[in-house]
Amino acid sequence: MEHAFCSCRLVYRGIKDNNKDISFLHTAIQLNSISIAQSENEILRPQTRKSSKGLVTSLVTKTLLGVMICLPRSRSSTLGISTSRQYRGMGYGSEAINWALDWAFKFSGVHSVSPNCFSSNMCAEKLYERLEFMREGRRRERVWFNKS
Ligand SMILES: CC(C)(COP(=O)(O)OP(=O)(O)OC[C@H]1O[C@@H](n2cnc3c(N)ncnc32)[C@H](O)[C@@H]1OP(=O)(O)O)[C@@H](O)C(=O)NCCC(=O)NCCS
């Protein structure tokens, strides 16, 4: 059940009864007369946005399983963390990062998680090293602050 809504190359998500999903279904599927002829058992006729909206509503409320079949987004993710000052240096940051990594790899299907920090942030840099993140590089002149 770890990746119940993914297969080898695809991701499956719920259909939303909103403009974005209705427009997608209307233009990518319903306006294609060959698709309609092959998939509907009704008389072949031009589809309207209203009929596409009706289809979405019915998929959302009536079908046993109606999903949008999607190509996966990037399988890499970034990680940021901030703990309250009075609780720093007590192992809570490490514990929380390890929990987030477990969650990401067990449940979200990502392949990599990368924390970022400023080179001046020795505390975070040391922590990430201790947790065995590998340094992949240093981005130079990335953030401009106060004209420098
Ligand atoms: C970076 C930050 C998240 C670390 O959080 P934290 O809760 O202090 O993290 P930890 O307590 O797990 O680790 C900090 C140090 O405490 C030490 N520590 C003390 N008691 C500990 C315990 N019981 N268990 C584990 N580590 C302990 C760790 O060894 C670690 O030292 P090291 O990194 O020199 O090895 C925190 O300093 C912070 O919020 N900084 C501001 C925001 C920030 O810079 N975020 C990172 C960039 S996105």
C-alpha cells in the first residue's frame, strides 16, 4: 500500500470539480471526436463545456473509481526546517528531519530529498553532514541582499 496511487510510470489523483480539471477534460478528451466515438455508448454528437462539466460532476460523485492519470512530477524534493530557539541543540531538528525523510521515501514516492542552507549557516551545514547528506555543490551569487 506504500504507493497505492502510482504505477511504474504514472500517478493517479482524484478528479477535482473545478475549472482547471473541467477545461482539461473538455479540451484534451471530450473535443476529440474519435475518443468520444470509441468510448461513449451514446449517439456521437459535439460535446459542450456544459456536458464536460456534467461528466466531471458525475465522475466525482457517482463513479466507483474516477481518476486523472498523470505523468509524475519531478521525483526530487527540497527540505527546509526551523526549530524554536529555546529547543535547539536538543536533538529535535535531527529527529524531525529523519521523520521527514522516512515519510518522503515511504509515502511520497520521491527519489531524493535535498536540504539547502547558506554557506554562513555553520549550524545547519554541520547538522546535515552529521545526518549523512552528501554535498552536491555550492551555488554562488545566488542570493543578493542589501545590494551585495
Ligand atoms: C538548523 C536547526 C533546524 C537545527 O535544529 P536543532 O533542533 O538544533 O537540531 P539538533 O538538536 O538535532 O542538532 C543540533 C546539535 O545539537 C546536538 N545535540 C544536542 N543534544 C542532542 C540529542 N539529544 N540528540 C541529538 N543531537 C543532539 C547535535 O549533535 C547537533 O550538533 P552538531 O550539528 O554540531 O552535531 C536549527 O538550528 C534552526 O532552526 N536554525 C534556524 C533555521 C535554519 O537555519 N534552518 C536550516 C536551513 S533551512
